[in-house]
Amino acid sequence: MIPTTVAGSLPKPDWLAEPEKLWAPWRLEGDELLEGQKKSALAWLRFQEEAGIDIVSDGEQFRKHFVHGFLEHIEGIDWQRITTMGIRNDRYDAQVPTVTQAVRRPLPVHVESAKFCRANTANRLKFTLPGPMTICDTIADAYYGDRPKMAMAFAELLNDEARELEAAGVDVIQFDEPAFNAFTKEAATWGVDCLNRAIDGLSCTTAVHICYGYGIQENIDWKKTLGNEWRQYEEFFPALNECNIQQVSLECAHSHVPLSLISLLPNKVVLVGAIDVASLEVETPEEVAATLRAALDFVDAERMVACTNCGLAPLPVAVAEGKLKALGAGAELLRQELGAG
């Protein structure tokens, strides 16, 4: 009851990439880079196990960024044609590559790293992929001329990748869709349709992660404009509840999301974010348990997974480690309270 997991990324050590920075360049090359990525992923797998994280991941140690780590291996993208584009409905600008031809995936992207993780943990293994809508909000289009059409093309590629990840022994495949909160109306229509295409034919557990973004200043500033209640989830949760995805990961810790919105997901397992990724303060186990306990008013314990609000990549390693320990210990406190420890 109430297993634990991490939403996505974990910090990279300073010898592998510049710390506390998104899109940080690698500090190693060639074979040394691959061995370094394996070393870091293995260290995080062991740490998650010891911290009481039941469903572990590689913490995205094999990729610079959760979206571009996949896109770097996709044909049809011109990485020399850089476009300045507003991200998350113009929340901030980024320099992004441009789609100039029909996209295709010539080879598997993440399968070898998933196989490495599968061989090095007995825990359930989760692997994260960027969602189709978020890909389209993180790359410029000079070919399709229609965002839903481009998203569906990427959904087909993601489905091919997900099927191979499942064959490699991955237990949970999660699609990261922070763009859902920026484009709520679109999320309820073609965003959900693309998710259904991305998971077509999978028999492993499937999840979608939606949140208010990494704990970077642009996102922190945006949250200050949202008022005392953050009700973005309300607009697309009904459609999400009817889609084929099995789990929904959302932000609850120190947010202004009314927990009552969880009631709009009666058909889903809910990954309750109980760790604030926008703060350097490490939660206590009691604080984690309190967040999870509050969510129990709206979701049964049998449909709850304890999670982080978002990825921890921009945080110092020691802070991320402390937060993972708190997550594991807090979930265990609640299990004991419920007589399921």
C-alpha cells in the first residue's frame, strides 16, 4: 500500500555535468561519458533502494534533458536551425531546434540504458519519456504546420520506443506532460488523444506526469501569478480520467492545488506529489505523511502512490538525497498508521 517513486530526474554529480542546471553540458566524452552515466545511474538506483523508494528510475542520468534527450536521436530535426520560441505558453523563451522534415526514429533511443538499469535492480523499474504535447512545446515546427498533427507523429515514435522499453523489462512507462497545465483546453482534446496513441498496445503500467514545472525561477515567478487556488487541473482532468493511461502524477506539496480536484480522477491511480522541488528545505517524514494523509480524503490508499512534485535535477545532490529519504520514511509512517506497514 502506498508505494513510493520519483517523478523523473535526479541531480547529476559535478564530475558528470554542471550541477544545479538544466541542459547542462557533459563533462566527459565518448566511452568515458557512457561509463560515467552508468556509474551515476547505478549510484542513484542504490540510493533509491536504500531510501525506501519502491519504483526506481535512472534519474535521467543518460540524458541532458528530459525532452531533448529523446529528440537528439530523431531524424527530421535540424539542430543547426535554432529558433527562439516561447515555452509553456510563453512562460519563458528557449533556443530550440527545428523540425524540417517528417520525423522518424531510426533506432531505439533509451533501450540500452533501460536494460542496464533492469540488470542492476530488483525493484520495479520506471522509465520516463517526454509526452507528445510537451515535445511540441519544446521544439520549433517548420514542416507540419499544425501542432496536433506534429504531436501525433511524435506519439507514434514514442509508442515504438515504449514498446521496446517494455520488452527490455521496464515495469512503468511515464510520459511527462508539463505542457498540459499551460494548454488546458488543448490537453483535454488532442493532448489526451496523443497520449492514447503513445501507449497503444502496452501491457506494462502507464503513467502521465503533469505539474507546474521544475523549481526554476521562471516557474516560481509564474506560480506567483496564479492566485490562492491553482485550478488548471480541473479543466482537463475529466478527459484525462477517460483516457487509457493508468496513473496520473500531480503536484500537491506546498502548492495551491485544491486536493479535492483528485476526485475528478476516480478511474486512476494517483501519484501524489509530496516533495516540493522548488525549495532547498528538506521535508520531514511527518510533513510528507501529512501531505499524503490529506490526499486520502479524495483517493483511496489502494490507488495512491507517494511521489515528488516534479524532477529534482536542478537541486544540490545532498538536498535531493534528503528529500528522497523523507519521501520513503514519510510513506512508511502513513503505512504504519493505516496498519499496512
